[in-house]
Amino acid sequence: MVNWTPGFPIWNGVQIGVILALGWGVWQVGLLARMVWGREEGLPWEAWVYSGLGILWQGLWAVAIWQGVPPLIRFTAWNLAGVVLSLLPMGALLWIGRFLERRLPRWALLLMGLGAGVALIAATLPYRPETGPALSAWWNTRRIPGDPVLWSWGIREGIWGIGTALGLGWLGWAYLHIHRPLHRNRVAYEFLGAGLVALGEGLAWTPRSDWIALGWGIRGIGITILALPMGWLELPSLRQVGRSLLAWGLSGILQIGLVWGILAGAAAARASLPGVVPVGLEWGGIALAIVLAQWWIGWPLHRWLRRRLLPAVDEPAAAVRRYGQTISNLLDVEALAQAAFTVLQETFGLRQGVLLLFEEQPDASLQARVIRGLGEAPDDPGRFAPDSPILQAWQEGRSLTQYEIDFGKAFQRADPAERRWLQRLGVELFVPIRAQAVLLGCLALGARSGAEAYSPADRDLLASMAEQTAAVLQNIHLVEDLRRLNARMAELNEDLARAARRLEKLDRVKTHFIEIASHELRTPLTHIRGYADLLAETLSGQDEPDGSLERILQGLRRAALRLEEIISAMLDISQIDAEALSIYPISIQIPTLVRMAVEPLEGAIAERRQKLIVEPMEGLPVIYGDLTRLVQALRHVVQNAIKFTPDGGTITLRARRVSAEEAGGSTDYVEIAVQDTGIGIDPEDQALIFEKFYRVGPIERHSTGAIKFKGAGPGLGLPLARGIIEAHGGRIWVESPGYDEVRCPGSTFYIWLPVVSRSED
Ligand code: ADP
């Protein structure tokens, strides 16, 4: 039978092995405590299972080698330690699954349960009648060849081996498939730790106590390394450490070789030239040669090695300058992202990178737009809560690695969706772009070439590049705003032009209508007048004229006259529209013009019991124009004043000279103002009343009639007046505080006519 307990040395009565085993168990408890303390959200149960099994295993070992404990208990403890040891890789697999954030499939868990059962059964094989209940008795009756102890051992070792190989394989696979250097480094720790643990546990299967003790040591180191990524965020890069060691090692060998060569050369020289060179000189020469060789060869070689093995940006200042020059004049974000990442690729050798641009949303969250720089990138935008710890870090200007975001304590409370979206970008480092403490975006950089992590120096360099990017981005935003504004303006212009075209068309339709209507109405009207005249003649020939018929006839004539007026106004308007109004100019005295305009209206004014005041008009210049037309225009304005002033109101006419200076031009004007105490005109109607057919307010408010209060015509008077006055180079407009039929604020119409001498015309 195989000796089942290795003999640990006893020193001064102290059982070294037990102390070792228990000490190791305590160490693992300490590690567990550190892991718990180092994490915010508590240690995952997988870690508890694994550590628990490890501690149990060590405890069982301590009992198994404890001299003085009854042999049966020791034997049982030793046997169970073997079971627990074969279970340990299963715990490790759970741990690794948790670590890689992958769930073990159900069948794997089932297989583990099966393995545990087999290990337990196998543990009962080596029992013999003298040690306890015997499966081995059954074994012997069946005459199965070999020692049950060996079988038991072999089975459990096999289970342990398979589990360990699976765990290591899984980690190795993960290492090869993870391309983010920091994540990879984390896996590398786990791989190294698991490898050492496997080696240590492997040694525990050997029967030699010194190997077993060594195995515990190795396992202790392994389990410590295994626990590091669970309890610590920032881990030195294993690759860096390895390469650094390699650089120093190689360079050390080179230096030694160099010194050795010099010494050998000196020895050879001494042998060929014995006693020629004094000893002091010889040693001095050797020292000088060593210093020079070190200076010229050794140190440059060391630096070269370090540069090869530990890459860094050659000339950071030049890189920043190049970056700035490349992006400074760009005016759209796509071009910016392309150019920026081209330079970043040259500088850091990355293969993946995007520009993130943040836009604040109505709900205060930020939307991140992805602008492609290098490699593939998802198109859908990301969303960050206003209180996202990731966003906060960026707002403070801190660059973050995906690794920090994934494993950092502070970021665990971030919305998992935010983290997942960032993970999908496949980048390694996020460098915030800020202007005046406002977060504009991020440079999101993929892994450096050679799967190196970004060093603190790299991050500094990138921070200054981000600053330059911020300036360019602000520029782009300004230009974009301007472009948007321009586009909007162009749109509005187009709308305006469309509206103008429509109005023009409408206006043409109106003109057309006036033309046709006036022509078509004229002929029947002439007939009506003709027949009315004929009727009048016939009536006058009768001996006893019929009074009622005469009244009817008069009404007929008045109506025909009014109609004629309207038609002739329509004709005039159509002439004005066609710019075909004929003007026959003569010299005109303003008082004459006013008198001629007002005289025919005196009857109406009297009828309405209104007062007409014509203020003295002396010393006014003579104007030059078509008297009939101007009388027509002015009369219309006065007629309106009569119409829209209640009975008993006052109409005042005033005239004055307006100097060129006051008029803001080069000609003097004569101003004729017609002021009334009427109902007034709303400011918004004041320009419109000069348009054809425009009437203020609803039609029911008006009565018909040439002089009746509020008697409205077809809305042609003022357009006609304006047409005539403008044809003379003048202007007409109205001023009124507003429309009010009760308080009657009144209106004043101003007519300006240019003072032109005959020679100027
Ligand atoms: P109408 O043939 O209706 O008189 P006008 O072109 O002469 O047409 O005037 C247009 C409209 O302007 C009138 O219907 C009236 O509402 C308003 N209006 C013109 N003159 C005055 C005024 N002196 N006071 C108040 N409203 C006026």
C-alpha cells in the first residue's frame, strides 16, 4: 500500500507541515477579506466557493498530517483533501466564468456534479477492513487488478487534471481573443495565477513532503495573483513587466559581454606583450575602454532595446504640432474625424477609432453621435443619463479606459446600457474634448499597436490633442450654425418669392377683371343713360308731367351717374396698372387745386353738417402736373374724409412746403394734408387701404353712397389717388391713432407732390 501521508519534518516538537498548511489557509482568508473590501458590490458567490474549497482543502491537509490525531481521522481527512482538491478546478472554472463574465452552460454544471460524485465514490475505494467500511472488499471479490488506493488516486487526479486543463485552456482562449490591452492584461494575471495554482496543486499529488510544501508555496503565489484582478483595478502590465525584464536582461548580457571582451582583449594583449605596459596604465586603459564602450555601445544599445521592446511616442511635441496643422482648417466633422485619426494612427499605430459628439437632449441626457475615423463603428447613437458617472468623469476632463469603465468601482452604478454601448465601439481609451468646461465630445481610440496600453505620457499627449480638437469643433459648430441659418434664410427667401409670385398673379387677375368688367359694363350703361334721356324728353313733351315718374327717372339717372363714376375709376385703375395713365402737365397753383377739388363737395359737407376748414395757403411754390387728375385724387381723399367722419365733424385742409432736406432727397415737395375727425384707421390697415378693392372691416359695417357716413365704394378711390400721385413722382400715406367709431380719433392723409420746374421735366 502506498504511504498516504508524507512525512513533514518536526522541528523542536513543532509540526512544520501543520503550521504551513494552516498558515496558508489563513493567508487565503486574508486575500478573501481584501477582495471583499476592494469591491463595492460584494464578492461574487463563485469567488466564495473557490476560496472556501481552497481553505477547506488546506484545513483537511493540516488534519491529515497532524501527528497525534487518530489514524482513521487522519486517513479520512487526507482522503477528503483529495476529493476537495479534485473539486478545486471546478470552483476555479466557476470563478473564471464569473471573471470573464460568461455563464457556464447547464451541461457543464451537470458534468461538474458528476465529477464531484465520482471523486467522492473514488475516495471510499482505499478503505480497508482495518481503516473502515470497505468498497475495496467488493473490489477484491471482483478481482479488479491493481491497488484500489492507486485507482482512487488516479481517478481523482484525472478529474482534477481535466478540470485544470479546461480552466487554463479557457483562460488561454480568452487571452488570445481579447484585443483590449488592459482587459487582456487582467486575463494574463488570471492565466498566470491559474497556471501557478495548477503547478502547486499538481505538486500536492506527489508523495514527497518537500515538494508538497513547495507546491503550497507556489499555489499561494498563484492564488494571490489570481485574486489581484478581483481586488485591485490598476494592475501593472504583465507584458510591460516582462518586456522590461527582457530589456534589462538582454542589455545586462550585452554589457557583461562587452566588459568580458575588453578584459579578454587586455589579457591577450598582456600575454603577447609581457611587461611592456605598466600595470597602472594597463588598468587605466581598461577602465577607459570600458567607459567608452559603455558610452558608445552599451548605453545606446540598451536604449535601442528599450525602444524596441517598450514603444513610446518618439517626439510628442512634433506629434501635437502635426495634429494641429492637419485638423485646424477643417469645416465638417466627418473630415475632422478622418484627419484626426489619420494622424493618431501614425502616432500610436491604432487601427480603430471614432469621434463621439455629444448633443444635449430636451430631457437633459446627452446623445452621443458616432463619427467614423478609423475602422468599423456602429451607427446608432448612444445615450447618457445626466448623472452618469462616466459622463461626470469626462466633464471633469478625465480620460477613461474601457477597462476602468468596465471594472472601476465608481462606474458600477452607471447604466449597464451605457457601458454596453461603449463596449460595442471596440475602443480602448476615451479622451474628453471640452471647451470652456463644456463637454463637446470624445476622442475614442482603439488599442495601440503591439497591444500596448496607453501610458500616462500618451494620455497627456492625447489630452492636448483633444484641446486642439475642441477649438476646431467649436469652429465647425459656428460654421454649421451659419450654414443652417443660411439654408433657412434661402428657404424663407424662396417662400417669399413664391408668395410674391402668387400675389403678382392675383393682382394680374384683378387687373384683368377690372379691364373686362369696366368695358363690359360700359355699353349697357350707355344704353341705360340713352333710354333715360329719351324717357326724359318724352316726359317733357307731355302736357301733364307725371311727378312720380319724374322721381323715378331722377333716381335712374343718379344711379347711372354713380355707376359711370365707378366704371371710370375702374378704367383709370386699369390704366395705372398698365402704367398707361396719360398725364397732361401744366403749372398748378396749390390753392386752385384745392379749391377745384373741394368746391363740388360743399353741398355734401353742408348736408352732413360738417365743417370744412381750408387753412391759408400763401407763398407755396407752383407745381407742375395734370390738374384734372390731381383734382380727382385730392377730391377723393376729401370725399373719404366726409364719408368717414360723423355728422357735425370737421375736415381741415392744410398745405406747406417740405424742404429737400426734410424730405431726405434732392427735391422740395408741397404737402397737402387732409385731416378729419372721423372713425380713424387701424395702423395695420393703413398701408392696405391703398390696395385695390381693399376695405377695412366686414362689409356690413359700410353703407353705400358717395357721401353717406361710412358709405363705402368699391375700394378703388385710394388706389387711384395713389396711382395718380405716384405718376407725378409724389407720395400719399395716412396717419391715424387707430380705428374707433365711438371716440373718433380721426385720420390725416398726407399728399406730397414734387416741386419741379418746367425745365427739369
Ligand atoms: P372706398 O371706395 O371704399 O371709399 P377707398 O379706397 O377710397 O375705397 O378707401 C378704402 C377704405 O379706406 C375705405 O373703405 C375706408 O374703410 C378706409 N378709409 C378711407 N379714408 C378714410 C378716412 N378718412 N377715415 C377712415 N377710414 C377711411
